[in-house]
Amino acid sequence: MASRLENISQQRLDKLRRLKENGTDPYPHRYLRTHTTGQAVELLKQSEASGNNKETEVSIAGRITAIRSMGKSVFADLRDGSGKIQLLFQDINKYDKDQIRPFKDLDIGDIIGAEGTLLRTKSGEPTIRVADFTLLAKSLKPLPEKWHGLSNVETRYRQRYLDLISNTEARETFKTRSQVITAIRTFLNERGFLEVETPVLQPSVGGALATPFTTHHNALDRDFYLRIALELHLKRLIVGGFDKVYEIGRIFRNEGVSTQHHPEFTMLETYEAYADYKDVMAMLEEMVYAVSRQVLGDSKATAGKDVIDFKPPWRRISLRDAIREHSGIDFVEFPTTEKLVEKMRSLDIEVDPKKNWAKLVDELLKTFVRPKLIQPTIVFDYPIEMSPLAKSKQDNEQMVERFQAHAGGLEIANAYSELNDPIEQRQRFEDQMKERLGDDEEEWTIDEDFLLALEYGMPPTGGLGVGIDRLVMLLTNHQAIREVILFPQLREKSE
């Protein structure tokens, strides 16, 4: 027995056949519209404000999202990318036969073009009195019954187009995402940064500690890795003489999925010659503040129950003080993995035996500190073991000039005074390789060409990485990263 959905689809196929038989092209090549729905509504407001009683004609196009019969007349809601407007088919029987036939076969979800005059109904609804209309695309599948509030998460992620049709909030989220990226570009371009593009396919894994995706190039007959960071190629450009560069690019990490992690995500990385991490701190504060004001019209954003204010200056605290304050552990007093494990277990903290000292410190940060950092906070100065690409502090070689920025319980940025000593950089890479031998869960290779580039000399440099997805999460009040990625990766759909 056919399902209800199958019956509806068959009815629409029958209508499609009937339209073709009656000489109507259900998928014409183009349609000339004079206004978007948003422009039409604004034109009506201007006409009313000027006291102009002359009827204004417009031609618009969009998707039908509701149909209501009112005696001899029919009202319909039409939506395009700019908004919604009401259509009035007044006394449909007075339309000519070529219009009546396709009208009877219209369904919610169909895309049409409509020409007519603007008016406002007694209820105050901006409306177009339709004189003529054209079917532009016949919808063969019905919209979700609750199209105005599609809430099934699985459907929303797998069929994002239905989410965008159905949920105004979803459309606004991705408009905001685009505006955030535009605002970042504007901020950096105005400060003399050059936007560049670097390879996605890379012969070596580097720039971060992460498991890569591997692919094979047939013509070259060699394996490549999808990049896990933008860093190493951008720093080559600093060596090459560009003083300020940035890239907004897709990153790929073959790791776990959570509300904050996705296997492919978007990063902004900037590198500025003759700067250090303190210069980058100031720039980050100014950039996020400028972006929030441009996108939201305010420095404040709602994140769950909290209101986050991005206005500088942000709170600053050392990693050591932050972990000591929130966990009671001073990691400097427990300099080996064994001692730190013993201390953590004495406080009933669950310990992963596979993690080394650096990863345990990072776990303390993630577990005890980060969730409590609601207002923008910069956590600075990290142990050298956690940061193989950062320059050591002048007064303490066991610590590096690195910071992470947090807000709303999320890490949104990571930055260094970049290590530019090629000999020390090689030693750190080799030490890291030795420690990672036998670790099947992660791959790591030494990028010899990057080390070669450093040997030609890289000036003192401040580098920054910002997670675009997480920043958008904060600015759009979403708690899951999939809400701000148009087409997130999902498990294979089960039957």
C-alpha cells in the first residue's frame, strides 16, 4: 500500500503531466522580475509615505509557502531570498483560460513569477494583486507539513535545503556567517594584510597536532594529506617577503565529532612580521569587537543564558594561574607525567593513561577552565611541550609565548610568537617525533621544505588562528557547530 507521501508525489506527477498536455512549460528558462519581495514591500512603504495613490506595478518571483481560499479569491504567500509577500488572486474565475488551467494545478512549494499592483489589505498585509503569473518550477515533493518550523535535526542537517526553505532562523544564521567573513576581510585588508591561498593537498603533515585525511594523486603516483592547518605555507610567505598575510580556508582533521568539533571546518590564520603575541592579542580583540559591531550592530551577543561583551580590553590570565584557580593543580609542581597523573587521581580526576604530560595539562584546561570562561578571556603562556611552533619566553625557556582566546565556554583563537630559529625548530620536531612513535592514532611528519625555508631567515612574527565556525556560533547563539556549517558530515543514513 502506497504511503501518504507517495500518494502526494504521484498527484504532483499527474499535475505535471497535465500541465505539459495543456501546453504549459513547467520549467521555463528564465523570468524577468523587477523587484525582490523585500524591494516590493519597501516600494509600497515609500508610496504610502509620499501619499501617492497611483497603483505601482511590480513583477516578482519566489516559492509559494501557503495557499488560502477566501470565497472567489485566493491568497498565497510567496517567499524569495529577501523575504515574504502576500499574493491576491482576486476572483480567479475572471482570469483567462490559459491562466486558470495552471492555477488549478499549483501546489505549496511551487516556484512562480507574478505580475500585479501593490496594495495593503485591511489587516495591514503588504500584497500584490496578481494580474498575471507564470509557473517557473513545479515542486514534485511536498514541503514538510510543519515547513514553518521544521525541527527534525536529522532532516535539517541531511536536507539543508529544506531547513533553509522552512526556517527563517537558519537562513539568517548563514547570512550572518557570510557577513562575519566579509567583516573579517574588511578589517584585515584595511590594516594592510594580503589575502592568499595555500595548498589543500600537502606532502607532509604539519602545523598542528592532528590526524590527517590521506588521499592519492594518480598522475604523480604519491600520497598527499588534506591540510590540518594553514600555518606552514603562510610562514613560507613571510620568509618570502610578505609582511602581513592571511587566509580563510577549509581545514580537515580525521578525528572525533562533537558539538564543537567537525572533520572539516573553516580557519582564519594571520601572520604579521615584526610582531609578537602581545601585538596579536590587541589585534584579535579589536577584530572581534569590530566584527560584532558590524554584524550585530553591538559589541554584545547572546550565548544561551549569557550575554557576552566583546568590547576590549578582554580579561587576561596565565595558563598556570587559570588551571590553579579552577582545578587546584599547579602543573609546574608536577613536571612529569607520572607525578601529574598521581596528583590528578588524588583529586578523583579521571586520567587517560595514553595521554602524556602536555595532553594532561590540556585536559585540565578543557575540563576545569574553558567551560567557565564565558566573557572573552585570553589565557597566555604555555609549557613548551604543548607548543612546538611557538617561541620560548625570554625569562623562562620552559614556557612559550602563546595564548588562546575563549568566550562562551569555547576556544575561539590560538596564537604564538612564532619560532623562527630553524635549528631549534628541527630539534622540537624531532623530539616530538620520538614521543609519538608507536602512536597509531595520529600521524606526524617533518616538513623539510618548511625547515629549509626557515634557514633562509624568517623575521620575528606573530601568528593567529581563529575558528570561524565557533565565532559564528557565538554571534548567532548556537551551541552546536553543525548549526553553522551548511552541509555537515553525518554518519551514513540507516534504513
